[in-house]
Amino acid sequence: MLFKMLGIERAFQAQQHSISKPRQLFVTQSRVLAGKVEEYFAKLLESLSTAGQSPREMAKVAKSRKLKEEEGGLIDLDDDVAWRADLPQKFSLLQDKHFPLFLTFDRVCGFSDRI
């Protein structure tokens, strides 16, 4: 499923001017799984975008990624009450910048206006 989402996202990036951004959702019961899948998706997308970069540019990307990982710290993701606090309270208020979206089923049920 993840690779299908990645393919759709790459197709959009190649044809941005002619098609609208796909609004993809990945829904699971586990918050940890949703977070890990989103993290893996971002890494795959980033690695595909580095294909044309020089070794110097790739070293900069690796250094910034390492800094981000160090900032994460050791927290229990299930205890993070602010997880996905960046999302609006209604589906109708979601924007293209929010997609692809990786959520738990409980979070989907928490939106005010349902699908």
C-alpha cells in the first residue's frame, strides 16, 4: 500500500501543472504504526528526490536528517496528546499541504464532519 501511495505522489510531482494533488489517507488503529509509516514514506520520497543531487548536496541532507533524529528524543508516542495537533477539526478544512495523511481510526472518528 505504501509503495502505491508513493507512486501516486511521484506521478503528481511529475505532472503538477496538469492534475490536482491527490488526497491520500493511510488509516490504522495504531498511532505508532501511523507515525512509522509516515516517517518511512517521507524517507522514501526524500531519497527519490535526491537522485539528481551531487554528493555534497546529499551530505547536507544526511546531516540535517541526523539533527532532526536527535531532536526527537525518547518519548512514548501513545502518550503524546499533541499528536497531529496541526490538523483542523473538520475534514472540510483540510488543505493540500496535509496530504498524504497518516492517521489513526480514532482520529478519523474525531473529526466533526465525517466522510
